Amino acid sequence: MELRPLGKTGIVVSRLGYGASPLGGEFGVIDEDEGIRSVHRAIDLGIRLFDVAPYYGRTRAETVLGRALAGRRDEVVLCSKVGRYGKDDFDFRPERILPGLEESLERLGTDHLDLVIVHDIEFRPLAPILEATIPALVRAREQGKVRAIGVSGLPLGVLERAVDGAELDFVLSYCRYTLQDRSLTDSLMPKVRRKGMGLLNAAPLAMGLLTQFDPPPWHPAPLAVVHACKAAARHCAERGADLADVALAFALANSEIDSTIVGMPTIAQVERNLKACLTPADPVLVAEIEEILAPVRGVSWPSGLPENQD
């Protein structure tokens, strides 16, 4: 497994990161014991970055991951989040996030997080997050509770404004560097790199769009995007390939991204994702998929407050 520095943080992450949201049942029923075994297998195969949040499964994902990391905490870079606790439960006030951070540490069985993320910042006005939330986390960093501070969100514009307005260590973007949408490279990626910050890419399969299966019913993508991705999946199947494998290999190939995070709550998925990490995508097939997806290239969907859209 290739390891990469996370910007100037001094923290080293694996090119492939373990997304723990499925451990909370976010994408369907899971076997917790198999989930724990998948964490152990991922560590054994060199995956170092593990990403979770209290929102995932409403604390269940943190609890399961904490059980899995018992005795192995020192082998991983552990990332969790603050500020989002339910579908519509956002609270970025210091008096909420700091106790929430302590609760996450307890569930995860650790005395510190390597990375902490202000979760989905587009759902609340940005100014208080820059003026109060992030300074509170800076104090937590000074106390040794966290090592590096970042933000996450879907709209790239609000992430750029956060990068300009606060002393952040890294940014997590999701669904914006995939076979269907490469908007991350337009301006956010160059800006992050100029500032020496780390860059994480999550949801390289676009939250289920870029797979052989139907996306979950809650998926917010426009129907045109859904239909185009289904057409790409059919084309891959006709070529004897799986769209998910191609999409993951494509995302992992970008050396400007420090780590690409994907969910893998079974041993089989861990091993399959590692194979995608080590096997370059077929350039001819990628070109054919790009042609199918061309009419919806870069098409995203609204997320958060109107003022925080791109």
C-alpha cells in the first residue's frame, strides 16, 4: 500500500482509506462481526486511514470501529467528525462540538483523534464556523485531543471559502472527483495545494451511482445522472468488467489526492478494493465510459443552505 503525506501535517495516510459509514448501517444491514474482521484485514493489508463520524448510524459506526480498533489503535490514522449528529441535526457551536468530541473519543476507545473534520459545513452559515467552531478545535489541538483540523462538504464553493477564511490543515471533498464529476480539480485542488494543505477524496463511487447496482432510493442525483450511470454500468458488464472497480481505480490514480476513502464493511470488499488500488483501469474502457457520461459530466445536486452552493 502506497503511503502519502497529508499536506504539511506530518501525518502519513494510505492512498486507499477505509470509510466506516457502512459500519453504522448507512447503506443497509451489516454483520458487525464481519465489519470488525474487515477492519482487521484492512490494517493487515496496509490501509492506514480510517474515517468515521458520530452521524454514521447515529454513533453506531464509531462504536463498532472502536471495538475493532481495540489493541490496534496505534496502527492507524483515525479520523472522525463534529457538528452533524442526525439527518437534520447540525450544531457547530463550541459548547456542542467539544463535548461531542469527548463522546467520540470514548466510543472509539482513544484519547485523541489524528484528524477531526467539521462535518458538512454547507448546512449552516459559514461565518460562525470560521469564527467559533474552528478556533475551538484549535484549542482542542493544543490540548492534544486532535492532531489536524479539516472541513468537509459537497459544494466546492463553500469549501474554498473555508480554505480562504481559516487556518485549516486539510479538506475532505466527496463525490467531486469521480468518473462522472471531476470538479474538484477546477480550483479547490490547486488552492489546497498552494497552501500546503492535505486533500482527501471520499465517495469515489458517487454514493452508489458508479456501481452495477441501483443507487439507494434516497440518492439526490438528478435522474439524468442516474440513467447515464446505469448505462455505463451496463456497458461495463457487456465488457466483462464492473463499473465500481473501474471507477475506484480511476479515482485512486490521481497523485494529487492524498487518500481516497471508500466503504468496505466485509473482508471480500477490502480485498477487492485493494485489487482496484493496485490494478490500473483499462484506458480504453475508461474512455468509453467517459463518452457515455459526457452529457452529465460535472452535474451535481444541491446540498445545504442556498448561500453555500457553488
